[in-house]
Amino acid sequence: MISTSDFKRGLVIQLDGAPCVILDVAFQSPSARGASTMVKTKYRNLLTGQVLDKTFRSGDKLEDADFERHKGQFLYADGDRGIFMDLETYEQFELEEDGFAPIAPYLLEGTEVQLGLFQGRMVSVDPPQNVELTVTETAPVLKNATATAQTKEALLETGLKLQVPPYLEVGDRVKVDTRDGRFISRA
């Protein structure tokens, strides 16, 4: 059992029989005397992908989800699905299009990922926070351009398009933040 006082971002709890990861948590003290502290949460149901809000009373107890995180590896894309392997058991899992499409632009074959398993079934895949990708198409280098003054669009080897500084050329390796898909630095 997990108490609401233990809530934090990234914690997986079980609500209505489904694993849910807490995205945001806020503790709100009551203004009335004798009232208990409220714990407001925003969470994602890992089976459906829905993001929901729920308020709990301080001290409420919830079931611990039968959820495990394992090191995994992206093997290949099979059409709109992704095939992943658990690096501990060498078991292979398929991730359908709705779960795979948002992370596909950040994955190359062999990329290490974090697999989320609920009752032995894969329900989530977390790519690394930063990935290094190669620029395959971009406009020519702009002379006398500063790094912060302007940007240009670049196409990366996975098909991801993003804004990069004007000094980058085709063939350069760049670091990309997988949480919001933005350029970090040259690799």
C-alpha cells in the first residue's frame, strides 16, 4: 500500500485496476480548521494513455501497482509498430502505433530504453532523455550568423524535423531532448 504522503512525479500507482504514472502532484492545505490536507494529482493511465486529474485526502492509502521497470532495447520498426527486447530476459515486446508514434523519431536500432511492465505485459517505453542523431538535410550554412540570432529547419536521420542553429551542416551530429523534441547542442 502507498500513502498519499509518498506521492511524487514518476511514481506508478494502481487506480481502478490500471497502472497510472503520476505526472504532477500538489499538496493543498485547507483553510478550515480540522479539515485534512488535499493531494491533487495529474496522472496518465498507462493502458489507455488518458491524462486525468484526481484529488485525494492526505493519509489515503492506494494499492501498489504490479509494475516493473526493465532495461530494454529498440530492435526495429515493423510498419507502424515498434519491436523491443527486455535486456534481462531477452523477451521481445511489440508496441502498437498509438504508443510507438510519439517516440519513433528518437529511436535508432539498438537504442537503449526503459520498458514498463505491468503484470508481465509491456505498457510503456521511455526513451533516453537525450539522443544523438545525424542531420541529413538542411539549408546551407549562413555566413556571419550568430548561434542565437536565428534558426533553420533540419531533417534528422529518423525523419524528425526540428529547428537548429544556422551554423550546422549536413552530416553533423546533434543532441536532441526527447521530452520536447528540441535541439540541445552539437554532439
